[in-house]
Amino acid sequence: MLTAILGPEHRKGDLPNPSHSKSFQEKQLRQSLELCSFVLDSINGEEMDQDERHRAQRTLHLRAIIYHTLCDQREWADLFRGIELALNASCPSRAPPHTTDDLILAVHFVGALACVNQVGPMTPCLEGAMKITDELQQNVSPDFDVFDFVKTNSDRLLGIIGKSPPILLSPVEALCLPSAMWPQKHALSPDSVSRFCTSGSFRDGMGVTTGRLLSTLALRIAEAFRVNDFGPDAPTADLFGNLSKFRPDLSIALLLGYVGLGLAPSPQAFKELGDLISSIGENVTRVVGAGETGPEMKLDVPGVAMLYYEVGIKAPC
């Protein structure tokens, strides 16, 4: 029905392209919103199975894109809700549920380990001793849960994030982030995500859809930040209850973009992340491969951005 409303040019894709908004009639978009709302209203939020949860995610993403095309600020709420449906997919009754704040803390924690200690995010279950600062240390057991850890240490982590420059991760590290952040039993674990694939089971699709939601949210935050749309009098100033611990900026967009790429890699996602990195405008560098691991290599903002462009060009569609 949505394909019929939005037109045959979108038959092969999930979402209308906002750049083509001039080709849409507002009436068609309003009809699409009504259908999306009907689908969401028909799903019981407290008793969703995995198929229904993924259906809700896809519908929320589509509705967010349509809202964006109509310059309707309700797109933000749909993006956050779609992401948080996946964060709590393996334990819907968790109280309190995981939030986008928790996701940002988790990816910053894992990403900082890759940068500071050269402990790659691909390390299964983050085994071994891990450290962000001298004050934050613990030995990690095989059943280590990143999200439980960041909830327990949120105050310390928030203090560190507030003083940290943007984290520069290589494409390989970004692709491996889900391996460190979620256990195998989770719907977003690597075993549940189809790499470079947009089709498959509903469980596979949840990872891909979550990646798209995260990439879209990262793009929207970056766009709004560049035009200073988060000021006290800006139209988006009060729309970030889901980010109660953070002020949206390019660093936050970058963290969300890393996870989005890791869950749903595509040439477009690589390009968008390269654009985002190249725009951060800070003198951030990172040394990798020092000492016994090989020759030292210094990565700066332009160099890391170029890595994403190069990988995106070579990535399968």
C-alpha cells in the first residue's frame, strides 16, 4: 500500500529519498503518515514479538523520513523510539530500559579502549584488563556486559566524555563495534547481523534497520548542529529528552554513526561517515600500530575520513 501511495520509483527501496521531495505531493505523504500510524497503533508495545518489533522499527524509520520531508519535528521521536526498540529487544521487560544515552556511553567506552589501549573492539567479550583512565579499571570476565558496566559507571564515564575530543576509529574498528557491545544472544549481536546485506530473516533485518536508524539520526544531528539548531530558541531545542545526559554535537553524531555503520555497512554509510569525520573541524590525531604491533602510523581527521571514502568505494552494494 505504501509503495502504491509513494509511487513505483520506490518499489525497490524501503524509504523515500528526502532529496526527491519536490517529486512528492503533500497529499501522498499525508496518506503515507496515516498508514504508518495505523500500523504502529495495531502493534501492542508491551507484547511485541521479534517480527512485530522489527515491523515497528521499519515503520518508525519510514515515518521519520516522511516527517523530515515535511519539515515536521516529530521525526526525532520516531528515530529514538526505533533505536530503543532494538536496544531492549532481548529483554523487553528490563527496568529501566536501555536508552540512547546508554548506547552513546557504551560506544564511547569501547571506542576509547581501541584508541587509548589499542585493545581492538573485535576482542570477544572484551576479555582481559581494560582501562580508560587510571581511575576506571576492572578485570573483565567472559560474561562482561558493556551496558551494565556503563550504567554502573555512568557518572565517571560522563566526566571523561565531557573532556574528550572526538574519537577517531578506523573503518575496521567501526565494523567490529557490535562484536564488543552486544553478547551473542542479543538481537544486535554479530551472529544476528547480515553484513552488506539488506535482506534475510526478521532477526537479521533488525540489525540492518537499527543501523539505518542510527545513521539517519547521526546525519540529522550533524545537520542541525551545523546550522546551530540546538540553541535555546531553536525549533529542536526541546526534542532531545532521549539524550538527557548529552548535548547533541558532532562527537555524539560520530559515535552513533560508527555503530550505524557497524550494523548496516553500505557504500552510502561509509561516505556519510567520511563526510561527518571531515567536518568535525578539530585537530584530532591518533597513533596506531606503535611498538611491537608494527610500524607507527599517525591518523588525523583528513586521513581517517579518506579511509572511509576508500572503503566505501570498494564496498559491495
